[in-house]
Amino acid sequence: MRDPDNIREILSLSPDWMGFIFHPDSPRQADVEKLGPWIGQHEAVFGSTRRVGVFVRQSPGEILDITRRMQLHAVQLHGGQSLSFGMKLSNLFRQHDLSSIRMIKVFSIDHGFDFEACVEWEMLADLYLFDTKAAGFGGSGRKFEWSLLEKYRGSKPFLLAGGIGPTDGPIVHHFIHDQYAGVDLNSRFERAPGIKDREKLVAFLKDFKTQKDDK
């Protein structure tokens, strides 16, 4: 998300999380100078929705600065950051009385992915996010084969991402895994990069709820 009016519009749907991308090369990059003060003045409009910042190449110090200015509740590490990087960031948050900030670690999935790579993060990350492996950073708009997640035997809950669209309510509803905690809705719900289409989100949620009620 990057536009205040669009943020207000989507907040009317009371999402659990709202994401802000801070990768300079992304067309979805959020403007900290613009949004930081706006959030400070409009904190109440977020209600129970929590803000998560998506980071790719920033240093721990830069992430700390943006986390404070955007009043984030979680950080999502999307740039293949190492465990030592995550530990430095966690220690930095603790030193600045921000130990409540949750950490989401992204793993890019394809047929060659080794789920043992998730093990070392279990004591540090609060959530994993499994996304489709792509050539660069950012949404590919494509799903990976969710059946690959049968190989994941970890204890950490995860979010499902990658190419989920407005008509996918039924298949998302019927996806089953013991650690499955939710879905990330991004590029296929946009009118433009970083601008969400409320009607597409409503269609997905309505379809998902129908499946739930029919069960």
C-alpha cells in the first residue's frame, strides 16, 4: 500500500495485516516521508489492522529507522537475508525497546527448494511466508505448486503467497496444512502497482466466506 486514500478504502475491510514495501526498485515502494507523518496523524483508522514493512536490501539500521517512522508492527525479510542478519536486527530491536516487532521470513519455493533451510530460522522468526520463486524480488503473479508444502514439517506457522487472485477463494479455503496461518493478497488485486482494487478483494472474501459457510 502507498496511497492514503486507498489505504482508508481497504481498511474498511479490516484486514489483519497491511503491507508497505520499502525496496527502492519496486513500483510499489511506499514513501516514508509522506506516509510516516500521515500514519502518525491517522493511527485510529487502522483499528486492529497491523502494519508490516517489506524489506529487501536495507541494513538493520535502515530497517530500524523505517520501523519507527512508519510505526510498524512487523518486518518481512524478502531479500534472502542471512540468519546472522536476522539476529543483528532482532538484537537492535531489543536494544531500542522494540522487541514486540514480529519478524516474517520469506522463502521462495520451487521444485528444488530444500525445506531444511527453514530450520535455522525457527528460533528467530515469528512467521514464514512461502512465495513463488522468481528471477528478481517482488511478486511474480504466479502460483507455485502448493503440494510442495507437504514437505514442510516445521513448527513455525506460515503465510501462503504467490499469484493468489480474486477467483481463488475456493482453492485457498480447501488448502490444508497444520502450520497454515493465512494468505498474502497482492498483485492480482491491484488497479496499479501498490493500489488495491477493493471490489476484487470483496469478491475474494465473499467467495471464501461462502465456501466456509457451506462446509
